[in-house]
Amino acid sequence: MIRYSYVSIALIVTGILIILMSLLALYSSPVLVFGISLIPIGLLLLWSESSGNDEIIKIYDSWNNLALLLEDLGTIRRAIYLPSSRTEANKPMAILPLTYTMELGDTKVPMKFSVRYGESSVGILIHTPGTNVVELCREGGALGKGDISSSLTTCLVNHLSLVKKVVVQEVEDGLRIEVINPRLSNIYENTIVEKVIGSPIASAIAGVVAEVLDKPMIINKEERDGDRIIVYLVNALGGRNVP
């Protein structure tokens, strides 16, 4: 797993380098501000690695810090949730696309902050609430392969108690997954963060489904109806049906 300390050090060093370049060569105020903004994000990541052991806190750690990064980058492309088989370290992760092309290719994504994937795509490799949920459920033996409904129930309902019930349905272009009584609150509702990686529950669903099906997934749409959340997922590689 990528430790937060590695990412935080990379952010701090990158911020310092950007500051130096803006002062010595580029003479750009926006670039200077961006470089300065990376340093506190790196410090926040260092702090989060030493935070408590409560599982819910673990799920939210990178979510809170990611908010600052997304606001600075201004990216609004939807994250691609990767199964562990798609990364060199065999860990579930997500990619924030920074280019309009999203070809994943056949090679595994290297475990570093900024990555190139496919022929011409560039993105940022991150932890999300969903990838953290996958790790927690894998460690607890609460994930299978292939059976979406059973794995979501075992992981989210029985193991982590994040929702009361899960209902999975195949639709024309992917999956419709409904959860009842979600435990995680959506503290970034109607923000750029939600648009990119979804709510915490949607992120958890996308991470688990990607791992179970061994396919990269994208949250296509998310709806709320009282105590229910409905998440629509599509295969990032295309095709009418996900399974």
C-alpha cells in the first residue's frame, strides 16, 4: 500500500520545487500559489497517517485530504476505480484522470502519485473511501470474486456495518446498486469531490465491485431517496453490461 507519508513527502517536495520555479523562472503568481498549496496538503497527509485506528476514521482519512487537492486542481473528471490486479503492487486504487482520454491499456498502473496509463492518458493515483473499504474487507476475509451481491452484503453489511441492506440489479449499460440506511454521511455533498469520486458510500460500492469483478469501474450516477442511495456503475473499459 502507498503510505500517506510517501505521498505527503512527494507533495511537499513538489510544492517547494514549484515555488522555486515560479520565483526563479516562470514569474507566475497562480503557479506560486499552487506550489504553496501543496505543502499544507502534504502536512495534512502526514497527520492523517498517525490518526486513530477506528475503521470509519480510516475510511474518511484520504477523503478529507483529497478535498483540498481536488479544489486546487479543479479537475471534474470521474475517478476510475481500479481492482488490485490493475496496479503493480496489487492494491486497489483509483485514478483521477487529468486528460480527456481514459484508455487504460493492458499494463499495470505503477504505484506512484502521478501516473501515465494507456497510450496518452495522465492521472493521479489515489486512495479513496472505496479503496480503503476494499482493503478493510480483504483483510477481514469479507470479499469474494465474481458474486457482486454476496460480496457487497458480506463487506458493507456484515463486516463493516456501513449499510443495512444491498440490492444489486443489472441494467442496460451497467449496474444499479441500491443501499438502505447508509452509515457514512456525505459531508462533501454538492462539491467537486462528490462529482469526481462520489459520496463515501458510492465510493465504497465502486471499490468493492471493481475488486470483485476484477474490472475498472466508474460511478456514472448517484441518486438519493430518503434512507436509500442508488448508485449506477459502468465498466471503464466500455461494453453494454458490466458482468
